[in-house]
Amino acid sequence: MNAPLASAPGTASAASPVTLAPLPRPAREEFEAVTAHGAYMPLTQFGVIDATGDDAASFLHGQLTNDTQHLEAANVRLAGYCSAKGRLLASFLSWRSGETIRLLVSKDVQAAVQKRLSMFVLRAKAKLTDASGELAVVGLAGDVRKALSGVFDAVPDGVHVKVDGPAGALIRVPDALGRLRYLWVGPKAEVEARLPVLEGKLTHASAAVWDWLDIRAGEPRITQPVVEQFVPQMVNFDVLGGVNFRKGCYPGQEVVARSQYRGTIKRRTALANVAGELESVLAGAEVFHSDDPGQPCGMVVNAASAPDGGVDVLVEVKLAALETGTVHLGSAEGPALTFLPLPYALPAEV
């Protein structure tokens, strides 16, 4: 029988800072399981914030980059939370669970973001709580639909579509390498009771494989090292549906809108591979262009061990730096980045 899921780090105290240590490099078999058949991965790098109360949806609508006021029960939305300067403090997947709006967030920024959001509740009938201790998060990737049918009565077809059942919520998230991906978020006891159904059908893989799949899907995640570094468009949130440009005000909205409509988006997030290991290739590390070694041209957003060696990264970079020359990690003499195609197109910038 499967061992109980480990509690997510930091759940004992929502106020204590959490540091996410680099995950060990997975065995090659764990990567190959995703492409050969399917894998499931308990994910403790995430936390969950629950927003409850009559005004929960309207409160979050006035704080996040996406629409929570009209969030339907079967849909999930990517959203960001910005500073007044339009820089991302956090990224979320948001959805309804009954009357609750649930926010999936990187564990290392959860406490700070939950505290900051709570400061602005004021007279609204809304309350934010840390639900991480009660919930388990599991990622599934590859040929997993048949295995999931033993847990859920239905499996969602569309990306960012959700189905609910006694075991919690099952959410389809963007594919990676042409393979289906799902997030399963449910009460810990219910998830642990049903995980044995997946054993023998799917490979139990490391959470590090999920981080790699997120990168190959081109899905940036805001973690502590890159807090307040990026306007949403710099990490492609406008392309990924994480920003609603028709909704009302939220912190940083004027900066985000100005970037969109004045043609000032000169930086984007690209996919690349670089030699090294996660101990040296870290989120927040600067990258430099061969023709301009004196100042950085971008920053690593996310990094994960790659199956064929080195580290795959999502890197925010000046678009001009991709046209000629080479981009290097740490300094102009550091390892060169090999850029790979994203699984989606970026708009042509004026």
C-alpha cells in the first residue's frame, strides 16, 4: 500500500518563511515513464489558499490579474498577484470548490502572499486560510486517463477544465511534450485512500519531474527568488490567459495595461537548456549576452533537471538578445543557453 503523502513543508506555521530546496535529479526511468505510459507525482512544492465568505469572489477580483467574479464551477484560471508597480508577487491556479475559491500557489511564497492579501480584506466579507495541511496535490502525466477513471467518474477533456468528485478536484492543465497532464487536489485522507488504485498502472515519480514538465509546457511559476521581478507579460501571462484586460482595477493594473497597449513589451520568457545542476542553475540567476557582458539581459524564472542532462529553464530575456550572439548563465563567460521552441506562439512585438 502507498505510504501517506508527506505534509507540504511549512504547513505548521503559515507565518514562518519556507525555503524550497532544489529537488534531487530524478532517475531517467521517472522521466521516461511520462512518455512511455504514465506517471503520478505527489507535489509538496505547492500550497493552497482558500478564500471563503460572501465577498470572496469580488475581493479576489479586485486583487488578481484575472476574473474571479465570473469563475464558473467547471473552469480553472491562471492568475497573478501584482505589486503597485505591476510586478508579480505570486502566480496562482484559481477555481471554485463549492462556495470557496481555491488558489494553488508555490509553497515558498504562500505565507507572505496570504498575509498581504488579508491586509486588504478590510470590511469585505472574506477570509483567507491556509488549506495546505488538509489537502494533497498530485500531478499526473502521460497515458493516465484509464487509471484516473478508477478514481473519478469523468475525466476533463479541455485545458483548464475541472471535474469534482468525492476524491476532490481533477484539473486538466496544459500538455507537455504532447502528453496529457492533470492536477488532482483533494482532502488528504481521500487522496491517500485512492492512490493505491494508481499503483501498478502508473509510475510513482518525483515532484521534480512535474517541475520539468511545467517548464516544457512553458508555464512559469513565481517562486520566492523571482518575486517582484516581472510584469505579467514578461512571463507570457497574457499569452497563457493569466490576464484579463477587460476587468476592473487591481494592484498594478495601469502598468500592466500600459505595457500591453503601448507596445513596450521588449522582454519575454523563453525555453532553454543549460549545462549544470540545480545547485548552480537557480531561479533568479541572471543571464548575459555575448555582445554586452557588462549588464544582464535577463533572468532565470524556473529551473528543473532535464532527462538528457543539464537543466531546462524558463528564462525571461530581452527579445533583442535572441536575435544574434549567445546568452550565458551568470556571466558572459558562463555556460551558454541552448534555446528550444516553446509549445505556443508569442505575439509579434512592435
